Amino acid sequence: MNAAQAETGHKRIEDLILKEIDMIYSLARVGEWTVREIGRRYGISENDVRKVVDNYLRLREKALKRPSQDALPKPLDLELGAKKSRKRRCDAIFATAKERQAAYRARLKEKRNADMQMPSQGPVTGSRAPAEEELSVTPGDIP
């Protein structure tokens, strides 16, 4: 990186990845973006944007030959710690998932049996029937 690029914070053309090269070329060819906007978006100078467009095929071939970031070997620490065990409840009652499922099925069975044993109630109406009043019966009232 030369001094001018270091001052402005621009990337070098050689540091662009294949996807960035393709996008810069596409945006410049379509014409909806200006050279300045493309340069600002990808962190390169306007002059470098023109160079990418002019030397697109050569730069694309170079980017294909370079190893991608995904192909680089991962550090050993990340490989070992990549698969974390699931977080378990600390107050777990059952030792295994099989025991937990068996207890759940037993609870379902008990609930089903309890529902079957209870007699079904008749249809519930919203209003109560009027209570019949008992009339007092005296021996003189009966004909």
C-alpha cells in the first residue's frame, strides 16, 4: 500500500475478493452508480474503479487463483469448541430423555382416564329455571 492509499484509507485492487470485483464491474457497466459511489462503497479510489473495469478479466483470474477466506485452515481452538453441548436445566428430575418421555405419557394417560371417569354434565344454560314456590296446604282449602 503506498502512502497516498494509507492516508485516504483505500484498499488495494489486489485485496479485493472475487465477489467485490464482479460487483464493481457490474455496477459500472449498468451505469446506475457513479464511479465515485462505487469507490466509496468498496473502499477504493475512483481511479482504481476504472482500472477494475478495464482489467476485469485479468483481475478475475487472479482472484480465482487466490485461496478464499473460507478455504484457509481454521485455528485449532475454534474446531474443538465449535460444537457446544446443549444447555441443560440444573434441576433436572429425569436422568434421560427416555424417562422424561415416559413420565409425560403416564401423565397424559392419567388425564385421559380421569376425563373418561367423570360423568358428562348436561347442557349448561345461561339462565336458571325459576324456583317453584311451595304453597301452604291447609285442610280447609281442599274441596
